[in-house]
Amino acid sequence: MQITVIGCGYVGLVTAACFAEMGNRVACVDTSAERVEALHRGISPIFEPGIEALLQTNHAAGRLTFSSQLNPVLRNSEVVFIAVGTPSAADGSADVSQILEVAAQLGGALESPTIVVCKSTAPVGTACRVQSILDQHCQRRGVNWRHSVVSNPEFLKEGAAIDDFMRPDRIILGAEDASAERTMRRLYEPFVRNHDRILCMPRRAAEMTKYAANTFLATKISFINEVANLCESLGVDVEEVRKGIGADPRIGHHFIYAGCGYGGSCFPKDIRAMLHMAQEREMQLPILQAVEARNQAQKTWPMRMLRKLYSEGVAGKTVAIWGLAFKPGTDDIRDAPSRVLIEGLLDLGARVQAFDPIASENIAKAYPEAVARGQLRLFSDPYAVLNDADALALITEWKQFRQPDFALMARLMREPVIVDGRNQYDPAVLGTFGFRHVGVGRVPMDSPAPLLRKVV
């Protein structure tokens, strides 16, 4: 099938590469000539495990091309995917101006009936607005045919996007006519050969499904963080509670790990967009308002723990940070909890020494002045940040942090203190190395010891 993907960002590149891998001919279009040139040289503008290999292989095979010009690549395209950004506006709404601009360009350029797919996450009714724009252009041009607009939201996790696309748990198709639905089913059939996971529904329902899925997952995270907050005050270990409730299959273990909050480009933006959609209709969504409020408060947890540890203040202290990206497997620092901690420490006069295997460069770009004056230092080795550190804050749970050399860490640090923002470590194990461990909703090491379990 001949496909055009507009937008060479995260969603667009993953979509294009995976469709090309299945034998389709895919043309990627982006307004950034610099980005297109880098792609021609096999360099991906995003970090995602496996993406560069897919891009290079399919580009070399002639199945995947890149261009900064839209009109030439539209010839013979059967399906056109819109995968441009929908950032949060100042009022919390999703800015769909790029989608609508692309729709207008397509309306003036497409020479035959085409399936136009809204892949970008956009508010309910956006696909209908795209349909209206395309219809108006057809009327102006005096043609007697109509384009078909489909809503096909993405459900990709950063760090595992290739696998999510290749082995989807569901594919949502919001289609209004049978012909477009059949074509989209045919396009996705190679990805669901073992089990048909394609769900068809109206376009507005498809758009709502995306928002409902992300906001529900965010709700699970904020719920367990709320429970952890109460556990702290009651001397209960939230890890025991997590295991207990997660054993219930109606709840499950996914997204119930207490921590220092979620970030990234999806959950925060989608919650704000949902709240704005409700506000436009003079409705309140108190559950989602609470989810957002809890997450914002949770991002301050590492800073609050450090201030609690050092009642004299953190000014002049050196705090090491492990993990800067909002989650493992990505270099994305948008709405990352690490940024709340960094900014809090810098404002209070502390020194920050940080390490992340991927995201350090993005943090350096975000805080150039702090880097220039030496208040924020970024290292390429995780142990180097521990030299003379008064505390270590674990913010992002990269795999390489799971079983570090605790004995070496204790020798390097001025004070063996770990503020564990992801409940990665066993307080009892750390205690054998002389560490003081502070976890989210964990029983502090200086609390009365729980009864030992008898090992059978």
C-alpha cells in the first residue's frame, strides 16, 4: 500500500517505520528540512530503542522515503496519516492548529478520494473538523467525490513503542464509512494475524477512547501515591499494600507503583485536555482534577524529603540525582519529576550532580545558566555524581540502577542517604551498608522494626 505520513516526530516516525517494515511504501513529510536531511543520513531525531535500525533498513530498501515537500509525495497515496503535534495551550486545551493546517493543505493538494487518518491525539470532534475542511475544499474545486477521515489514535509507550506498534493490544478505528474501514483493516492485518484486536467505532468515540485510556492510567498512579501518603503517616509499608491489592485481577499490578509522580508528553497533556473539554461544556471532573493535583504534589516529594532530612536547610549541600528522563527508555524530560527537584535545589542554593544514560543533554539545554556557573553538573558515569554527595535522589528507575555497588556508593558519598523516588531498593539491604533510606510510603529504617517472618 502507498502511504504518506505527515510529521516526523515520535508518533509519525514509529508509524512510518513499522508500516514500511511490513512491506508498504511510505513517504514521511516534515516541515523541518534539517530533520529530513538527518533522516536521509540515517539519524533519528528521537530516541527510541530500535527506531534507527528500522529507519535505515527500510530507507535502504526503498520502502521508506523522507521529504520536506508535501505535494509531490501525495501522488498515488491511498492513505495519509496526520501525525503532527498537539501541544497544551495556555488554558490547558490541546492546540490542534497544526492538524487543521495540514487538513487545509491536503484539501488543496489531493487529486483523488483519499483516506485521511488522524493519528495525533486530539480532542473529541477534531476528525469531524478535518472532514469539514476537506469537504469545503472539494466543494470549492467542484469535484464530485469525498475524502474519508478516520480517527486512529496511537497507544505507544515511549521506550517500547516499536513493540507496541508491532504487537498491539488493540487497534482503534473511528470510521464513518465501510470502504475506509475495510482499507484500514487490511493495512493493520499483518500486525494482528494471531488475534483480531481491531475495534471499530464512530470517530468521536475513538478520540474519547484515547483520552479515557491515558487518564485512567494516570488515575491509578495518583491513587497509589495518595495511598502511599497515608501509609507514611500510619507507619505502613505501601509496598506490602501494593502487592496485596495487585493480586486482585480486577486491579492488577500495572501502574500501581508508588513514586514521585508521572511526567512526559501524554498523561499531563491529556488530563489537562480532558479537563478543558469538560470546562467548555460547563462540567466538572473532580476525579481528574484530584489526579492532576496529586501528581503535582507528588513531584515535590523528593524535595520535601530532603528538606525534612536537613532541617538546617539544603543550601550548600551537594545532592546527586540518578535519572532525569520522565521514565526509563527515553530522553524525554517534558514534565519530568527530575525538573521539579532540580529547580527546587537550585533555588535553595544547593549543588546538583546528575546522571542519566540518555537525557543529560536535554537537561543541559533546559538549564544552561546553572550549568555555566557550575551549580548543575552533568556526568557520564553514575558513580562520579556521588563524590562528596550529601544525598542521592533516585528519580528515574533505569535498569542499571537496580543492583548498584552499594559499598562503593557508601565510600564515595559524604553522607550515605538515599531518597528513593521509585521504591527501587530494599531498606533492610541498604541498612547493611550503612545507608539511610527514605522511600515513598515506606516505613523509615529508624521506625520500630516489624516482626520477622519465619522462613520455612
